[in-house]
Amino acid sequence: MSGVVRAGRRAVLRRRVRLIVATTIGYNVVEGVVAIAAGAAASSAALIGFGLDSVVEVVSAAAIAWQFAGRDHEARERAALRIIAFSFFGLAAYVGFEAVRALAGAAEPEHSTVGIVLAAVSLAVMPALSFVERRTGRELGSAAVVADSKQTLICSYLSAVLLAGLVLNSALGWWWADPLAALVIAGFAVREGIEAWRGDACATTAGALLRDPEADGCGPDCDCC
């Protein structure tokens, strides 16, 4: 009987993942179009970079959608993790490059009311999506879903960076605040890309616990238990 309950729970989690992915893709498509358009209008490299990050978000979420489109999502786990890892590395490379260019004086974020509102909305939406997806991925035992939730969380960090940069630039003229913070985000993205490439031990262990409640708990380096 317990096996039937666990199987039913996994089906619920799989449906939840699909819903989260659909929401993430839909939101990021709108976010990307608005950010790139507003960035072009304001000649803001930060806004355009934020819009391109939305494209990376869509790629990562699409990898999860592909993974769970089949009956056996575990068979596609490794490939999905590779796609997510490369999206992290691509994001880090672009954000780092644009930050260095901005610090060198090649580009400075300009005032954009649309950009400020967009960054504030994303800062409110993305952490919630990331939290729900991460909990679902860990309970389901999917390292790819957990990795994608971290990609979404990075988007919220970039939202904070963009918001701070645009506000400080508009209010105080501190144009360099955005690229400095962006360099920190780029470093974080590299770290998360490496973790996605290797796989998430916590997620894997959580999946083992879901399939077998008598399995051992998380290892000493895990924070999911």
C-alpha cells in the first residue's frame, strides 16, 4: 500500500514540475522581450544583459520540460544537467564580460523606469518560483530540477543587481555599482554550473529516501535534511 502512495506522490510531483516549468518559461519570455526592448531604448547594457539572462532561463526550463516529457525522467537526468550546466557557464561568461566592459567605461546603465519596475517584479516572483521548484526537485530526487531552481534563484540575484544599479545610477550617479555586483553573480553562476555538471548529491539522496524510506540520510555536506 505504501508503495502505491509513494507512486501517487511522485505523479503529483511530476505534474507540479511541469506547471512550474511552464510558468517559468512564460514569465521569462515576457521578461526577456520587455527587458531587451527597454534596454535598447535606454542604451542600457545592464537591461539588455538581464533580458538575455531570461533567454538562458528559458533554455534551462526547457531542458526540464524535455526531461519530464518522457515516462522515465531519470533516464534523461544527466543530459538535462549538462544543458543546465552549460546555461550557467554561458550566463557567467556573458555577465562577466558585460561587467568588465562597463567598468572599462564602454557601457553604463542609464535611467529606465520600465527597467526598475521589471527588476522589482522579478525580484518578488523569482525567489518564490525557485523555492517551490527546489523543494519539489529534492522530494522527487531530481538533481536537474534542483539545478534549474538555482538558475531561477540566480535570476532573482540579477534582478536585485539590476534594480540596485539602475536606482543608484539614477539617484546618485553610481554607475559602477551594477558591474561590480554582476561580477559576484558571475562567480556564483560558475560555481552552480560546476555543481550542476557533477550532479546534486542532496537531490539524489532525497530521491532514494522517497523510493526507500529505510535508506540512509543525507551526507555530511548536504543541507536538504
